[in-house]
Amino acid sequence: MSPRSVLFVCLGNICRSPVAEGVFKAALVQRFGASEAARWKVDSAGTSGYHTGEEPDPRSQASARLHGVDISMQRSRPFSAADFEDFDHILVMDSSNHVNVLALTEDPAARAKVALMLDASFPEQNKPVPDPYYGGEHGFEQVYQLLAQASEDWLDRWA
Ligand code: 4NP
């Protein structure tokens, strides 16, 4: 498959989308090997700037680490309209992220890049990746599992 660019988006860019970025990069390495994976551009962002510059939530880091994925080097940054030009695919975690991202462009080609993260696994169900921020550790493991499966399903779809 020719390399592509993918941006994962949630609200704070500290819980869900950093795990999505990490697990997707790990899936690329596993599928294609490190040198091919390095040709992809993979990043994450938040629709809010509340946590700009912060590390991923410690609970996200811990749940990713349990599965061998290190996301500690990531730092939160806000989504911007320039991202529509810089990425082929913009995968959002929930319908609120979806509304907030689409509000930044009228361009049909840009809008067509945006999809819900779980659309590949559960087509046309508008299923969200639940926000684990106010919940317990179990929520983070559930999020990890959903994101790992979704990464595989998007890669299958793009193959
Ligand atoms: P995320 O989770 O969107 O998955 O990064 C959240 C992080 C922070 C907040 C909400 C959700 N917050 O309200 O600060």
C-alpha cells in the first residue's frame, strides 16, 4: 500500500487520540515493517486547546504501555484548518469532535477526509469511542481495545 497520512482527533488530545496515534503506528510497524511504517505521517490533535503542550493522561500512558505501546513523547496540540491540507484522513472519536472539525471547512474535498474512528469497525452506526476522562481504569482498557481493532479495520479498508 502506498503510504498515507492520518490524523486522529478527540477533544483534549490527552486521552483517546494519543492512544489512537500510538496504536495505529504500532499496527503499521507490525503489518509493513519499520521502514515502510516510517513513510507514513501519523499525528493526533484536539478540538480544544485546553491541554496544549501536555503529555497524554497518565491513565492513557499506562494502558498503552500495558500493550507495549509508548506514547509518553506525545504532546497535546489543537486541531487547525491547515490539518485539512496536511492529512489524507482525519479520524474523529465522537460526534461532537465531528461537528467541531467540520465547522472549520466548507470545502467538500476536505469534509470527505473526515470520518468517525469506529466507522470502519461498525459502519453506519455512528458509534463513539467513549470519553474515559471522568471514568476509571477500565474505560481506558476498553478504549485501547476499540482503537486497536479500529486501526486494523481501517488498514484493511485502505489495503
Ligand atoms: P480526550 O479526553 O478528548 O480523549 O483527550 C478529554 C480530556 C480532557 C477533557 C475532556 C476529555 N477536559 O475536559 O479537560
